[in-house]
Amino acid sequence: MSMLTPKEDKFYDLFIDSAHITHEAAIKLRDLLKDLGNMEEKVRHIEELEHKGDKQVHDILEQLNKTFITPIDREDIYTIAKQLDDILDFVEATAHRFIMFNVKTAQQDAIILADMIVNSCSEVINLMEELKNMKKSKKLSEKIIEINRIEDEGDKIYRRAISNLFSGETSTLDVMKWREIYEYVEQTLDACEDVANTVEGVVMKHA
């Protein structure tokens, strides 16, 4: 891996950049849930990051088309790029629902899950930084395990949140709103785990 040319090395740098964009969007989503004031402006900032992420995917695919020899399989580069973008898409979709549904107050479980998305996206950054040195890295497997752990814990909170929605204390309209919001939040954590699982497969190929 130390013999990579700068052109081949570019893929890892682009992955890291994408992960940072995703993490920034996750932080803004968490900030939105903690304070639902000025929603339109906050969601617009997330939209801008999503557009930035789309450009990043375009740059990765353009680089892929220009590169004859790639450091990992071409389909894995494509998959990782798209999965990082999927996280951003789910973050944006979640944020939009607060405007669409005219949500005035965030539920505590949603804030907890938003914190977990930020933590998972932070681990995705670490994962991308370690990927370049996958044959020597002692931390890569730890990062994969941690992202999986966060997703497992998120599933528990998601199930608790949905159960609470149907406890009879929430209006039918709010049940409909929050059920969909929680589904998007849960899918965001799933998307982080998808990246970790793909990287795990890449490591197994190159071990």
C-alpha cells in the first residue's frame, strides 16, 4: 500500500473528504433537533452540504474513470462513494420532514439518535482515514465494530421510541409524523453500518 501513486491515493483522500461532509451534516441535524427555531435556514445548510456531497461523488467517479489501476476494486470504490452519499441523503431527508410536518418540539429519543448519528459519522471518518493503511492498521476492525455497536444500540432506541408512540399518549397525527421521522433516522444509522460492512469486505479481500 505504501507504493500507491498520488493518483491512486486520491481515492482515499476523497473518501475522507466525503466523510467529513457527512459528519458536518450530522452535526447540523443534531443542532436542528436540539433547537427547532429557524428551521428553514438550518435545513438549507444541510441541503448545501448534500449538494457538496453529490459533487464529491461525481469527483470520485470521474477519478475512477480516469484511473487504469485502482488501489481497491473499482466496484468497491463506487459502492463506498455511493454509501457515503446515502448517509447524507438520509440526513437531508430527515431534516426536511421537520419542515414538512411542521414539528415544533423534538422528542428526546430523536435527539439521542441524532447524537448517535454524529458519533457514527465521526467513526466513519476514522474508518476512511484507516482504510489507506488497511494492511497495517490495528484500529480498522475496532472502528467497524464500534459503528456496528452504535447501530445496534440505535435499533434498541428506535424500537423504544416507536413503542412509546403507540402507548396511547400521542395523538394520531403525531404518531404518523414521528413514525416516519424515526424511520429515516434509523435508516441513517443503517447507512453508516453499510459503509463499515463494505470496508470490512474490502479488508478481507486485501488481507
